[in-house]
Amino acid sequence: MDQTVFQRHRARLIEKMADRSVALFYAGEAPHKTADQYYPYEANRNFYYLTGLSKPNMNLVLLKDQGRTFELLFIEETNDYINKWLGRRMSKEEAAAIAGIDVKNVRYLTEFREFIATSLSNNRRALVQKPGHLYLDLFRPKADFEAVSLRLSRFVVDLYPEIVLHDANEFLDNMRLRKDPEEVVEIEAAVGHSRYAIEAVMKHAKPGTNERELAGYFEFMLRQHGSEGNSFNPIVAGGKNATVLHYEDNDKDVPEGALVLMDTGALAGPYASDITRTFPVTGRFTPRQKQLYQLVLDVNKQAIEFVKPGILMADLNKYARDLLAAGMLKLGLINAVEEVGTRYYHNVSHFLGLDVHDVGTYLEPLKAGVVLTIEPGCYVEEEGIGIRIEDNVLVTETGHRNLSAGILKEIKDIEAFMAK
Ligand SMILES: [Mn+2]
């Protein structure tokens, strides 16, 4: 994406920050795995959102003081050892060009500690005089998670008790929820990778194929198409395994006559797609599979039609759930609509973007620019059938646009495609 996108994101955040404030963001680094091995680095999504940079060991500082604002980036200084053993690091000029930050304001990490100490103190050389507020990325998925921002926050509370600490996600969640047109283009690219790989797997699958082969083939095809890879651990489930919502074993042979449920996503840069398709491993649905599949497909399409600005996620959930309940009752899968939870046990939607389960409040009416999933399902364990059909939908000013409309989901289209 163009540097103006990231400049715009920083400007929006700075506008919301209190006067006399400092905001700090870390690119982070790859977590330790074992011995001298590390897990692959994942860009910190807030850091990426504000800079366009997806390399580890960089820090961003935003400062605001009586109408004056400053943006500084701290990066690793490269040396001969790093260049020869690990590969060349980004230069100041390269980082400045991607983020759209003046190269004069790109510094080396060795200067970072002193810069922060000066910035938070009542120092005449500080860019912000007597700072009153510090914004950090204090997101944590669980209480015992040790993010670098949390460590810093304790240090700040200790040394600078006069400074008020804030979680920058208070602003960033809502900003990230409504996508810029440039971001939608990225998500569409991720959806395009998904389409290519899902269709390739449909062609490749045969009875007896192991789920892990299909998962591996999917990832291979994603990468062949230019994607960085999976946007989350894929769920590739044959037959009754598909009734386990977050099945990740992906290690059983798919029996003859079974449906394969693939809940998978692709990356385009750090942006994610999240698509589920369910198809018969033989290429032909049985009459019973058709019946259940058509029910889920009808609800998938009706729920997509329901999406427009102003509706609540709760309304969308209820709408899809009621439709599924009515359909299941008609098919004799349940005896009363209240029993729908025995055949469908998740919500129909979540936000999508830089994260697969993206940030943002689920309590406010939907606005244009939000991207969400629509994913009704029907799970009948005793028949060995699990079906989910998931699309990625953009809320527009007038309604919605299905970003994954091009990915096969009609029964006749899937059968014709797999027969070719
Ligand atoms: Mn999903």
C-alpha cells in the first residue's frame, strides 16, 4: 500500500490523542521456540497499521504538544555480522519511504532508551513539555500474557506516576474496524488467493486422501499464487470431523462418500481472508448431503443479503439462527426451534481485516467499511455430516458487497467443476 495510507492512520490517531502526550508502538520480535530456533515473526498489527512495516525490532513514537506533532521511527542498525549471517536490515531511507516518515526522524534503536527517558521527563530538550499522557498497545489475549508494552507500563508507573497511562487500542480498535478502500483491496487479494487454492484442492481431493495432504496442498497452492501463507491454522475436516468447530488435527483419511469441510484463510501481506467451503470428496453430493447443504447455502445467501449499515451483529445472528432453526425443523433435524443449538453452535459472523478475528466492538450498529464473515453451519454428528459455508462481506454505504462471491458454492457448480 501507498505510504499515504499509513500517514493518514497516524494522523487520525494523533488527532484523538490528548494534548502533551506520547504514544509508543513496538514491532515486536519472533517468540522463542526451542534451543536456537524461533517461531516465524508475525507483524504486530497495530504497528503495521501505523507504519506499513512488517519487520521485527522497530519502534514507533508519536508525540503531541500544543498542536505540534512529531513522528519518530527507531530501527535496527545493520552491521557486517548481521548482513552476512541474517541478511541485510532495512536502511533508514527504506523504512522512511514505506512508512512515509521524514528520514531525519528515523533513528537507530541504540538511541531509543535515552529518547524515551527524555520524552517522559520534564526535560527542556524533550519534544513534549511535561507530558501528561502515555499511550501503549496494552492488548493481551489472556491475563498472564507478557507483552513488551506491559513491561514498559510497569516501569512508567514506577518512575513517572504523574503520567496517565492509556491503552491505544481504545482508538485503534474503532479505526481498524472501518477499512480504507486500499485495505479492502488487500483483503480482496487475500480472498483471491483463497479462491485459487480452494479450487485446486477440490480438483485434487479423492476418497482416501488424508486431511493433512489436503491442508499441505492448500498451503502450497496459496504460496504458488503469491500469498504469504495461511492466515490461521487451517481446518480440513472429512465427514464427522467437520462437526468439531475448531478441528485442527487434520490427520485422518477422508472416507469415500464424505463431505470435506475446509475452513481456511490466506494472507495478502498481513491482511486475512477467512473462507469455508464444503464439498463431496467424490465430486457428487448424495441426496441427503444436498438437502442439508442447500439449507446452509440458502441461509448463507439470505444472511449476506441482510447485511447493511445500521444493523446490529445481534440482529444478524438472530436472523441467521432463526432461518437455520426453521429449516432444521422442516427437515426433522430438530423437534423444536429452541433445539437449534444442538445442530448449530456458533455465531454467524465476526470482523475480518488485519486479524482473522479482527478488532472492533460488536455492540454498535454496522458502518460502511466494516468487513465481516457470514458463516452459517449445520452439524449432524450421527450422520457424519458437518457443513459450513463462509463468505467475506464488505458493508457499503448502501448495503454490502460479497468479496468472495466468485468462490464456488452452488451444488451444481461444485459438481460440474469437480467433474471436469
Ligand atoms: Mn470465520
